[in-house]
Amino acid sequence: MSILETIRNRRSIREFQARPIPEEAIANLIDALIWAPSAGNLQSRKFYFVFNKKIKEELARAANEQNFVAQAPLIVVGCSDDRIEQRYYERGKKLYSICDVAMSIQNLMLLASDLNLGTVPVGAFDEARVSKILNVPKNLHPILIVPVGYPAEKPEAPSRVSPAEALEIIL
């Protein structure tokens, strides 16, 4: 599949099959995260790969009771790292490190789609609870929770705004 086809075909999946993800696919998802661009190549991000059923259930509760989160065989939690502030000051901490996580997660979601895996980025959660559940150090902040697994649903493509609404071309 071409990259543009993968982008167009990716869907947010909220129903997963109870089927494990092969180790090779997990290794490739890790590569997709690591090879994303980052501000100053500081790679100010960390990811937690959660397979433990009890912890997945706790994360689902912390994610406003979105129980589909625990249904996935894998949950990836992307965290920003405040230590970027040493080089990029407040803007690095409040923006660049969050962008670093987002770019990595986008890589992961696109590769997952190419591997016939489903994902959905979940931003609605209690950050303090997630940090406690995962024993996250104080310099890290959970930004996104991403359930990953084989889809048990096939959602239709949502509508998109037109290019004229989405951008301005300046000549």
C-alpha cells in the first residue's frame, strides 16, 4: 500500500479481537516510534507498552471509563519529557516534546494500519492516575493512550473538510 493509501485507510478502532500481536509486529511498531522526527533530535519522549490485563483495565478506568481501551491486546502510552526544557526552555516543554510524542504516535498508527492492526488515539484521561498506574517519573507526562490490536469493526471513512477550508495558499 502507498503511504497516502495507508493514511486514507487508517480508521479509529474501538473494538478489538482477542488475538495477540506477533512479536515481529511489536518490534516494528517500536521502530516506528523511535524513528519519528523530534525537536533537536533530543527524542524527548518515552513510551510504555502495556500487555498486563489488570493494568490495562486500570488505564481504561483512568481514561474516563472507556472500556474498549482494555479490550486491545496492547496499550501504548506516549509521554513527553520535561528535560527538553534544558535546551528549548518553556516552549520545548509545553510544545516541542508534545509534538515529538504526537509524531511518534502518528508513525505507530500508520504502520499499525499497514500491518492490519487498529488503533485509536485517546486523549481523554486523568493524567495523574495514569502516571500513578504506570509509576511514571515526574519529568514525564502522559500525552496519549493508544490501544492497538486487530480490529473487530470496520468503520466507514469520516467526512473531511475541503482543502479550501483546511488551508491558505500564500503566493
